[in-house]
Amino acid sequence: MLESTHIQALTQIVGKDNCHTDKAHLLAYCYDATRERYEPDAIVYPRDEAEVSAILRYCNTHKITIVPRGAGSGFTGGALPSSGGVVLSLEKHFNAILEIDEKNLIARVQPGVVNKIFQNEVEKRGLFYPPDPASQDYSTLGGNVSENAGGMRAAKYGITKDYVLALRAVLPNGDIIRAGKKTIKDVAGYNIAGILIASEGTLAVITELTLKLIPKPKHKRSAMGVFASIEDAMNAVYRSMASGITPVAMEFLDQLSIQAVEERFHKGLPKDAGAILITQVDGDLPEVLESDLSLLQARFMENGCTKFVVAKDSKEEEDLWFARRNVSQSITIYGKKKLNEDITVPRSRLPELLTRIQEMSEKYGFKIPCFGHTGDGNVHTNVMVPNPEDKDELARGYACIEEIFAIAVELEGTLSGEHGIGLSKAPFMHLAFTQEEMNLFKAIKRAFDPNNILNPGKMGL
Amino acid sequence: MLESTHIQALTQIVGKDNCHTDKAHLLAYCYDATRERYEPDAIVYPRDEAEVSAILRYCNTHKITIVPRGAGSGFTGGALPSSGGVVLSLEKHFNAILEIDEKNLIARVQPGVVNKIFQNEVEKRGLFYPPDPASQDYSTLGGNVSENAGGMRAAKYGITKDYVLALRAVLPNGDIIRAGKKTIKDVAGYNIAGILIASEGTLAVITELTLKLIPKPKHKRSAMGVFASIEDAMNAVYRSMASGITPVAMEFLDQLSIQAVEERFHKGLPKDAGAILITQVDGDLPEVLESDLSLLQARFMENGCTKFVVAKDSKEEEDLWFARRNVSQSITIYGKKKLNEDITVPRSRLPELLTRIQEMSEKYGFKIPCFGHTGDGNVHTNVMVPNPEDKDELARGYACIEEIFAIAVELEGTLSGEHGIGLSKAPFMHLAFTQEEMNLFKAIKRAFDPNNILNPGKMGL
């Protein structure tokens, strides 16, 4: 519990309409997409950067925990106030698009801007902001940067970090800093923006972002390849991309995922297929898209594709992507609790990864539907636990997940391609990092935040 | 001077053939491309990562300065042993290409591999490593990463940091760490690779790099646009790129640069032009290149281009790029000492930047030929000092450079687009960074290197 003098001090900074300790507010900020719950002691909505600075300076002096928060849509608990303290929400007063600079293909935004709103605004001007996490309709750009969010278009266009040119942030001691410039190149000083990206709100509170935009491609087309086996599909992915084609997206659904979507939405997907690949190409000239599609078809067919369907119009295109976008909610038919991970491996290791996940499914007796961004080796792996209220069963689910993490690392992969570590993957950091590496993380954390006030306990730190 | 017990200890680590203190060796490692000279006390050539670790651990215990060095081709003194101590050279035993993984479009290399040798090896396999600093024929990939080198192809393909997926490094205390994974996405833990890039050898010694490759485009074509004035040329640059064309390169030479190249090489460039733009487009389909070239021509013509010449064959293409590649050595006709900087601004500020550099030329009475990578706003600005032995004249040269740095920062630009800070720009850090920002840099430096043994005195730290 936070002493009332602290509440008064915070209220003085942000005004009484922007500091709350009532139950309704505390409940509204106690959760994220993990569905874990931790109640904070207070919520503050700073109105500007100076107030963020004043809050941090005050909390640093009094060693009060601060948890920065965007939309709270993260999958690993990064925005959860797991040690109580003050939630610093940027959603209310930091949601302005400050500038869309069409001369330089650059935008300046506040961190609380919702990803999709930003995408729509830049697309009106013929520009393009590619990072498209599944949460794009509600997640914020500040949250995207703090987790280094990916998305379907990463296969061609990269991830959030590839679009952050510069930022403003407030350090735990209240110091306001800028990092990077409104230029494509900048090698003066340490790459502070680079270390803040994916730091999960543990090092600083981002107050402004300068983002790179690109010209919006004039045309796009989508296609689906049907495969008898998951191995064939995974071979088709890496061999297509190794042959020199770079599709915008190269997504897959395994058999369980296909069947779940069909059961729920009846979109006419091939329920007996081992896997499908859904892919998209884009460009300014129709000839380029034709060429890429025919090359993709050839590579797919060489690797056991039984059917290659190109969407003929926007309706067919929409149907294809509907299946992909709705798979996550559909697979809940397999179990009440979804232990959902986003391991990533080099693309050529995908066939082995999927085979070994299948072995884990048999070993532990859980269904493990998989889908995701195979174009960059990122597989959303969902261990479905039918009766999570049974503690033994749930423990077996976690043991299964831990073994899958170890397999990913063994295949030269990572614990997380886009969701981050937060709380939920913190127990597995030892699988991926040595003691020396953890020591370095801790030294960096101390350099920014010697009093450990900012989002403590996350990332296993 | 290093005590002989230290020399013996280092010799014991690397063997007597790999530790040198004779005058010839010390002289060979006292310089870089700045032509400043600082003699080290010893040179060591570690044979493997374990030896790098042993050297650092020993030097850390005994607080001995270590300066990591690749080819010593930097423009800002980053590899100079300005406080004496031990030069740790990676050129002799760290020059292997360890793996070119064609399945995943990824390579693993040691840091002493020369950029161009690596480019050639991957291109033999139909792959492409775009970063092409002007020093590519002799600079090493480790040096490129430590300075975050750019190059001509950055306009389309980005810079070194965009190609570093992972690395191995040794910390000042001797700890060996890995950072990043052999995957396109990895958000587990802090982005250590991101902070080591451009850290100029002040935080760790890189011992291995995992680099992203892309498919090599099948075709490329080049063209030159001639402009009556530099302002017209700069407007053409940013308006072309804002209109949605992304050429591989968009380079410029101003009138002084054109005239210098002509005087030396007689390539038939237009000596009375205010500026020329040399540009290149690439792609897999000839139609794309045709389309891009005609769009570029249209944008150029709208902005005062008086002549647009497309290279008809590889000979004409080679001639165009010859002029660009040889401008740096040609402009030495304007003065014995070249105060050479690489300021970078948002592209739309290029017209104003070039106008104001011209004003500085008139104010200080120096010729200031400019050329460079306008496609990303990066202008190589050369204050030519005819009589540097005249101390007043040289001081005026530095005053002029300082004023130009301040103009770049005022135009939302940076002190350095690709050369780094090192020693030569350290006095100007206060123009670009606040005390709070410098404090943060120093805290990060301390987190990695509490005894300040690694490349001390660089970057104004």
C-alpha cells in the first residue's frame, strides 16, 4: 500500500482527475492479455513529458515502483504491476500523431497512439508503416516498441525496431533524454534507442517516437498452398525464401489450427490437409506480383504442395486472411487454458521444430496447435490444457512448454520472436542465457535504474 | 610504458609471435585514416576468443588500456591508441568466413574479414550483403559494425546495423557473451548487439558476427542527372524519394567536386554544372528498372535537371561510378589539410544545408567541396585548409567545421552519419547531446567497463 502522502504528491503533479486509487481503476489496470492479475496501488495519467519526469523523479526519491503501460495487450505480463506500486498509463494524454512528414517519409508520434490508427493515417497519404502485430487494432506504438513487436509482414518488411529512428524518453531519475535523430543514419553516441527497444519498460518511459515510413506498395495479391504434411509445408517455406523470393508474409496453419477455424467459421479450408501456407506478395508493378506468385507456386509444387490457389479478388483475399487472423481464438476448443509461446528458429530448422513439437504432444498428451509467421521462423505454439484447475495437469503443461523452449534453443532459436519475456517467460531465461549474460543485463538495468523502481521483476532481472 | 612483467604475461597468452613491442610494429599501429599518430606500448594478435578473454581479464585486473583494432581505416580515430596501452589487433587470426548458410540467408564471420572479400563470397552464391562503405576494399566487418558503417547503397538497403543479427563478444572483465540469435526476430533479453553496434570498441571486443544476407537483385542500371544549381539537385533528391521511388543509391557531387575529378581524371563530367546526381536502381525484372528510371527522370526534370543520361552499358556505368568513387582523393587539390565531416540531415533540409555551407565557405574563406549520400541525407563536407602549418588558419578551419556541425544539428541532423565520433569529433559532442544524455552514455560505459580499460577517451567519454 502506498502512503497517502505519496498519493497526495502524485495528485499534485498530475491533477486529481489523473490520479486514481479507487477499486474500479485498480481493477481496470490489474490485468493484461496473460489474464494474470496484480493490483496496483495507484494509476496516474501524466499529461505531458514534464509530468512523466516529475513522477519518476518523485518515485525514484521515494523508491516507489512504477509500471509504464500502453494498452495492456501484451502476452507475457510486461505491463502487469506484479510488485504493486504506481501504473503510469500513457493511453489518455499521449495519443497524438504529432507529425507525418511526407517530405522525409518520417512520422513523430506519442507512445499511446494505437498502431492501426497510425497505419490508417499514413496510408491515406500513400505511405506505409509495416509492423502489424496481431494486436494492431488496440495495441499502442509505445507498447510495440517496448516489446519490439513483429507481425505478419515481417518476412519482407522487418519488425518494429527497423522503423524506430529516434525517441524521447524519461529516465528513472527524471532526466529527459532524446536518442537518435530524424535521419536514416546517425552514429553519434551510443545507440540508446536500440537498447530501449524491447526493454519492456524496465529502463525508461518512452514519451515520443520518430518512426520511419516507406512508400505504400501499389498492389498486393495473396495465395494459399495446401500441403499433405507439415514437413512438406515447412520445407516449402525455407526453400522458397532461399531461392530469392521475398513475400510480404508467409503464414502457416497446421492441421489442428485449420480444423479449429473450420469448426468455428466454415470458410471451406481443407480440413484433411497437413498444413496450409497463406502468403502475400506486393509491389508497384503487376508484372512483379505475377512473377513472384508463379515462382512461389513452382517452389511450393516442388515441395509437395497439392493445391495452389491465388485469390482472384479482394473477397477471396479477405477470406484467406480471415482464417489466419481468427485462428488464435478458434483453437480454444482444444482446452480451457492456452500456454501460448512464440518461439523462433532459423527457417531451415522449421521442419525439425514442428516434428519435435508433435513428439511433445504425444509425450505429454496435450494437443499443440501451431500457426504463425514461418516466413521469419516464428511459430506460435499453443499447449492446450483441458483442465487447468487440475494442478498436476497444469504443471505437466508447463513442463511441456519448458521442453519446447529447450528444443527451440537447441535448434539455434529464441524463447521469443515477438512477445517478450515479461513475467511469464522469466523462469525460462536460464535456458537461453548464461550467468555472464544475465549479469550484463543486470548491470545495464542498474546503469539506467539504480533504485530498481521501473517495472521491477520483469525479464528475470 | 608498459612494465615488462605485463609484456611477459601477454606474451604467455598469445605466444611470442603474436606480441610485439618493437618500434616497427608500434609505428605500424599508431595511425588510422585521420593521419593522427599515437604510439601504443604493445601489439597483440590473439589467436582465438579464449585468448581475447585472457588478455582482457589480465588487462582489467592490472588496469591496462586496450584498443581493439580492425584495419585502422576509420576517419575519426576510433582505433587510435591515444592513451597508449595495448593494441588488440583482430586482422591476423580473426579473418575467417565461418559459414554462409544459403538455406537461411545468413552468414557467420570473424570480425577481421574484409568487407569486400565477404561481399564477393556471398555474391558467388547469388546472395547479397549491401553495406558498402567507401573503405570496403580494406575495412573489416568488425570495424564496420563498431562504427555502424554506411555506404552508397544505404538509400535502399540500410546500413550495417540492419544486417547484424547476432554476435559474440568479450567484455572488459573477460566474460564471453553471445547476443542475438540466428533468427530474424529475437526479443529475449536486452538488445546487447544493438548497443555494441557503433560503440567504437569502447564496450566489448567483438569476436564473431552473424549477418543477414538478402537475395542478390538480378539487374541494376545507373543514371546521371545534371543540374544548374545545387539547390535544384537537392530538391530533386528529396522530392524523388518522397514520391515513392527508392533507388539503391542517390549520390551527389557539387561543382567543386566535379571540377576536381575532371582536373584529375578527364571523365567528361559537366564542369559548369552546379551539381550532378548519380543514381542506381535494381531489381529482378527489367520492367521495374525501366519504370523506376523513367519516374526518376520525370522527378529530376520537374526540379531543374538539364540532362538525364542513363548508362547504356557496363562501361558507361563504370565511368559514372568512377567519378563518384574518386572524388575524395581528387579534392585534395583545394588544400593540404582536409577537415572531412559526414553530417546528415533529413533529406528535405538538404537544400538549406548546402546553402548554409556555401555561406560558411564565404565567411571563412575556405573552399568546401561537398559530395555524398544524399539519398539518406548524408553529406561529406570537406573544409579544405590550404596552409595547415599556419596555426591561425587551421584554427579558423576548425571554427568553420564547428559552425557547420551546429548548422547540421539545427536542421535536425547529426554530427555523424557513418564515421563515428572517435577522437576527432569528441570536442563537438556538446553540440548534439545534453549533459543528461552524456551522463547516460557514461553510465552505460561504466556498466560494461568499470575500470575504463577499453578504448578510453573516445566518443567524449
